[in-house]
Amino acid sequence: MDRSLAREIAMKMLYAASLGGEESMNEVLEQSEQADTLSGSDKTFLENLVYGVQTRQEELDGVIGQYAQGWALNRLAKVDLTILRMAVYELKYMPEVPVGAAINEAVELAKAYGEDKSAGFINGILGSVARAFCSE
């Protein structure tokens, strides 16, 4: 299983969608040769994550806004917001994903794609969200 790669591809797809619509998402998927290396279960995970974040984006943004005190969502970097949406979705709607894994994977994506302070910021918000929504 390579859910880390599935999350990375999902993040790129959702980020592209936030910038340029659905055609961009499809282009990212088509151009991502890495997606071809995913197993069937990891592809399903990728699809569920992308679809889930898209369909529940407004709700996810509400949760993020509640815990990102002092930050308006439109002021967050789009990469950070995308990573947060994915992780909050995993925490709330994917009980098969361990809480620690969802948070750690989000922090790793933030380190790779975010700015210097993104990882700490995301870790702090997700820690609060996990305490509120998860009982692990």
C-alpha cells in the first residue's frame, strides 16, 4: 500500500482544481505517471479522498475556520488549505485511517509543498481537530 503517494496525487489534483477547474484535475491525473503505480485499493483511496473533499468542501472549510483562529481561509496559502481539507476529511470521514497517520501525512505534505511554517501550522490545527472529533 502506498497511501502517501495517493495523498500526494490527491493534493495535486485538489490544488489544481482550486486554481483551474476540473480539466486541470484530469490533466494532473493523466500526467501523473505515479498514479499508474498505485494498487487498486490505493486508487480507490485516492478517488474517495478527492471526491469526499470536493463534495464536503464547505463543511471542511467551516471546521478549518473554527480551529484556525485568527486566520481567514482566504488568507491561507492554497496548498496549506488543500492539505488541511484532505486531513480533516480523513479525520472525520475515514475511520479506517489512524488519526496519527492522517496528521503525520499532512505534515509531511506541508514540509514538501508548503512554506517554512506550514508544517507547524497544519500540525497545530489538526491536533485540535483530532481532539474534538476523534477518540483514539
